[in-house]
Amino acid sequence: MELAWGRAAFLCDGVRTPIGRYGGVLSSVRTDDLAAIPIRALIERNPGVDWAVLDDVYLGCANQAGEDNRNVARMASLLAGLPPSVPGSTVNRLCGSGMDAIAIVARAIAAGEIEIAIAGGVESMSRAPFVMPKSSTAFSRENAVYDTTIGWRFVNPLLKQQYGIDSMPETGENVAHEFRVDREDQDAFALRSHRRAVAAIESGRMGQEIVAVPVAQKKATVIVERDEHPRADTSLEILAKLPTPFRKGGTVTAGNSSGINDGAAALIVASGKAVARHGLKPRARIVASAVAGVEPRIMGMGPVAATRKLLAHAKGAIGDFDLIELNEAFASQALASLRQLGLPDDASHVNPNGGAIALGHPLGMSGARIALTASIEIANGKARRALCTMCIGVGQGISMILEAV
């Protein structure tokens, strides 16, 4: 496999918050405060870095309708204690936002424009607000209210006519039907995700990427240190009893889908020059990334298109990877993607520490979480080359290659 970019960009230290359930332990934390937590942790953990020369901060965020409005990357940077001279930019490629933020920084380093930046992502889906459009006529007594947690709002009629506005679960059903992924396989995949995640938590592996979050409650401050979403008590029998509310006779359930969650992640991305200057320890090298589009109604197949595009660019093959981090938006799309890429349903090198079905999927954060997880596996000597890939709402996919240094 060939290095596809110019100057090398390295993933160095990185950290994330635990992932909370919708309305769960992190729901009282403002989005901008949540994003500041991993940035502040990086500052504290890397006293040798001259933070005054940090070139930029890029954070992915899919919503941006509430406390994440007005450039949450900039607000979080200031709240975290970075100097006001450090700029910030918020990236929105929906589910792929956090990974896209890393790719943007890596390309800027490769082009010689910057030396060091923070990249990551945040989403508080619990705190996503309701929004109202302006009235279409003067003195109107009618209006609408949209929930911005996830999915379509302010729909363009032309887009609806041409491509439809299938909800995310409906796209999961579309993929299950078109690629013949049955309910039993989806539930088995979901169970593996939970079991792997629980094992990673119990072994202490998951703790390597998490910074604790203090949450003020009425009587005391609670320290949140573990992901809230994984279930140790689930089983195939429990999963099989769940209804399929998204389509009559369907296969997609709450149990074989990712959750609606809260969380934030941040990583230091640096050039070789910056690594030496600031005394950083690279965990992995960013080799290349790619994005691709697919039909919105089967958005879950985005990883296939993006990965094929990336492998063609890097002159590689799917067998080159000893680690694959695939975002599990739905078990149906994860399985269909694996099969299209020629991988077995239960491949041990795919999401070995569990995926989004177990951990959750805070939209803007997930891509950064995936890259962070892969970089730690590489740094721990568990892999030499990793593929990180995920589907994106409205029909896109993003993929990234990481290598051991």
C-alpha cells in the first residue's frame, strides 16, 4: 500500500468522554461544555505542548441547532482553556463529521499549511432542541415544530420527490431487504457487539480512551467513568422479542440498531516536525481518507463505496488490514457492508471492542471515537494497519487508513 498524501500526519494523544444514553447520565451537560472536556484533558496530559502555537481546532457536530450553535469548536476551545489566539472550526458531514475533522487536519498538514491541531467531535442528542420555522405569511396563526435530535426537517419538496426522505431506521430496512440480511443475523451481530464491548470495559481496555466526566446533581457530583449504553444482560432471546416498529414485517429493531447518545472526543494530530518540537508520541500515521456518495435510501452502504474508492487510491486491498473499525449504525448495514467487502459476519478483527450498537452513536463524535479506538489498538501492538469506516445520513460514506509508526 502506498502513502497517498505528502508530509505525514500522526495521531498522537487522544481521549473521549464516556458515551451516555439518551436522557442519561450526560444529559445535563451542555454540548459546548461536553466538547471542552476531552480538549481540556489533552491540555493537562501534554504539558510539553506549546498550546499557543496550536494551528486550529476542528470538531465534528451534526446538529448545531442548540448549545452547539455558533461554532461549538471555537466555544469549546475557549471553555477548555486554549488561548484566544487558537482558532476553531465546526465540521458537519453528519455521522462522518468527527472522522472528517481528522481528515481535514491531516490534509492541511500534508499540504504544509499547518503543523499541529486538535480534531474530534461532539454530539449531545439528549439536548437537541425543538425548532420552529418562520411563518410563510404575515400574521400567520399556523406553524410547525421539528425535533432536531436526528433525521429530516425543513424538507425540500424537490429532494423528497427525487430521492425520498426515508428515516434512518427505514434506510436500515431498505438495506436489509435489498441485500438479504435476515433478522437472526442482525440480532446475532448485535449480541456480539455488546459482548465485545462489555469484555473491553471489564478488562480495562475501554478505560484507556476515556476521561471521567463530573456531573453535578442535586445532592452530589457524580463521576461518570464508563459507557452507559452497553448491556451485559442482553441475549438472543431478549433481542428476538423486540418489535420492528419501523416497517410491518421488518427486521430492524431498537436492539440491532445504534443508540441515540451523548459524547465527545478529541485527538492531537501533528506533523513529524511538531511531534519532535512538542515531545509528542505518535500512536498511528494517517495514510489516506476518502468519501463517497450512495443513494440516500440505502445510506448504510456508504462504507462500501468509500472503502473501495480509498483502496483504489492507496493501491490496497481489504486483506491488508488486521483491524477494521466499522460504525454500526444498524446491524443490517454493517452486515451488508462486510459481505460486500468480502468479510465474514463475525470477523474477529472487525470491532473487537464492540461497536456503536453496544457503545452508542453520538453523531458528530463517532468518527473521532472510531479513529481513537483504532489508534490505541495500533499503539498497543494489536494491529499494524487499520481501516476506519462509517455510513453517513443522506447517502455518503467515509473511510480512513491508519498505520503503525
